[in-house]
Amino acid sequence: MRALTTSPTTRIRRGVPDCAPTRGLMDLPGEERPRERLARCGVAALSTRELLAVLLGTGSPRRPVLDMAEDLAASGLRTLAGRTLPDLEQEHGLGRAKAARLLAAIELGGRAASEAIETERPSFRSPEECGRFLLPRYSTRPVEVFGLVAVDVRHRLKREAVVSMGSLSGSVVHPREVFAEAIACRAAGVILFHNHPSGDPEPSEEDLALTRRLVAGGALLGIEVLDHLILGAGRFVSLKTRGLV
């Protein structure tokens, strides 16, 4: 006796979870496709997988777009944001154009998160205020970035600058490059920052040695090093709070 079978399309339409083998957009009822759901319910109603599917637009002949989106979302958006273009474009079915589109969208999201701060001249009266300003910008960078926030005597922002970009394990920072930025905008003080691509913001011995060197250099120039923030995955360490600045 021949076994009764149903097509993947039939299973999806009967409410079987979307772990069914075939999940192309055309297998879904029209009103359940991500773009149509966005138009009908608003962008906030879409899952991360659906949002990624909208960005990707299409899949490949052997890999439906919803499968691609689900694989990308599986490790979390923070991990996705930390991937490089060459790494992403190796994913089956992506290619450079789609990988670039994903990274551009994530970068826009990070800028949107901090745009409200940029509309006014922010002041940094505490490590928490500075951390909120810096985390969306730099915490997910795939390589180490070292920079500074230059402030006036009231701790209001005068300049934000990246002075060095390095590898996965570190960057090379010279005091003259740090203080050249501060001198150029006549800053009263600076808040140093760098990210740890590993996601762990705990300072290394090299971090502490560099901080001591820059604090000493700032004292000679009359530019106070107010703090050094090390940025990790969604959190930061303030060396001032730990009594190391």
C-alpha cells in the first residue's frame, strides 16, 4: 500500500512549524510573506529571521531565503555584526552584494541608536554616560579600535576620534597621535577608549601599561586623562572606576 504524503507547501499551510524542509517565500501564503507582513503589521512585528529575509531579498537555487536568514540569525545579531565582509560573503548563497547589504543595515542600526545623543552636544559626567555613547559605535567592531573623546572643562564633547585600528588581538597606539587630536580641538581632557573583539572587556597588562603612559603624557601637556573605557559585548570596564586612572 502506498504511503500517504503531503508536499512541503501543504505542511506549511496546515500550520506545521517552519522546520519543514522547504521554506521558500513562494511556499507561504501571500499574507504571511515577510514584506507583506511588514506592510500589514509594521516592521516591529517581524522576527529577526523575517527582517534578515527582507534584507536579503532572494535566496539561491538550492537554499531558500528564509533558511539563509535563519542560519544568520542563529548566532545572534551581535555576532553577525562582528563578522567581516570577506567572511560573510563566503556563506553559501550570499555573495558580496547581500553581505554588504547586511553589514550596512547593522551599521545604520548602530548609528540610529546613538543619533539622539548626537543631536545635542553631550556631556560625560560619569563612565555610564560615556559607555552608552561608545558601546553602539565600537563594541562590535571585528578588530581592535583605539580612540578618544575630547571634552571641554564642563566635560562636554568637543571631538570624537579614532587614532588607531589594529588586528583581532590589538592595535598600535602612540601618545603623539592621541594628544595631537586633543591639542587640535583645544580639549581640557580626554576619555580614552578601545574595544576587545573577543567581547571580554577585562583589561590586560598591556592596557594598563598604555594607560599609565598616556596619563603621564597628558600631565606634561596639561590635558587630563579622565578615564579609559574598555568596550566588550554589551558592557564596558572603566579604569577610573577601578582606581586605575
